[in-house]
Amino acid sequence: MSSGFVSPPHPDRPSGPSRLARILEPAEWAATGIPPLCRPRRVVQELYDLHHPTPVTAVIAVLGPQERLVASASFTPHAEAPDGWCFRNALLDQLRRVVPHDLRLRSPARTAVLMHCRNGETRWSDLDGAWMWGLRDACTLHGLRCGAYVVLTRAGWQVLGQEHGGRQPRAMTTTPARRPTVRGARPRRTTPGAHEPATG
């Protein structure tokens, strides 16, 4: 199983220097020191079962000790081109909806993981680099530890930068009739894919 870090050529990469600065290359992501998932398949399957993501869907999750799911939300980004700044703002908005920040802590106690459901192969692309930049920055601004970045396609899933991946689960082609439920929280105005597990 590969790590998904095979950089393709960049004929369509935006030429603007500011946008390029908001994309993390594979080597930069690896140097960030992302903590590996101990049970990646379980985490991916749990998020998949909760949100049933289709291509062009992002799922942001906050994990506590022992990779226990604290909160998660799914959404569809509206950026027309890979831009880490736009993705950072979208991720921050979702995080603020489902979990309070940890900025008062000396060091992060919880970890944010991003699962991006998209078309194409599971190897790294500029789009992934922009999401990585956004995830890293959003975690800093919300007091969280930056965690794994998972790509989910119709071929399966891959944790980029780690030797973890599989054929199941895989991206769905249509939205299921059943919507994700909100457990352990009163109804609130948030995105349809928001999820907060019971705390009791």
C-alpha cells in the first residue's frame, strides 16, 4: 500500500504566488509531524457511516483520547480553485459549529482529522495540498492538533503520507435517503451533516 504521495505534473496549477503559498506539498505535510492514526480503518468507517459522503464533500472530525469521536460535520466547499485560505475558513466555520475551541490549553488535547471525498485517484493533488494547508491553519486557530488527511474516492480510501488505505469504504455515487443523525444534542441550526456524540 502506498502513502499516496506521488506528485502529478502541474499544468493547471494557478500562477498566483499567494495561492501557491496556501498549498502544502507532500514534503511540507510530512514535515508537519502529523500524528498517525492508530486505527485508521475504524475512524474512516465511523465517519463514513455517519455522513455517507459523496464526491465533493468534506468531513471534519475532532478526536479525543483513544481516537474517540468527539464531534464531526460534513459540508460541500464552494471554492472554485484550490485555495487553502478558503478551505481554512470553511473548516473553521464547521469546527465552531460543533465544538468549542481549546485555545486556553497549553498544548492541544484533541485532534482534527479531515476526510475529503472526491473524484479521481487517491494520490496527492494540488487540491489535497490546499486542504492540508487549510486544515493545519484551522487547527492552529481553534486550538487543536492537526491530524490525518484522508482521501475517499470510488476506488477506496487512503491516508495521505501514511501506509494506510483500503477498498472499503468507498465514495458513494448518490446521496442515500437516510440522513445522518445528531446524537446527544438538542436540535440546532447547523449543517445537515453535523454530529455530536453523546457525552454520557
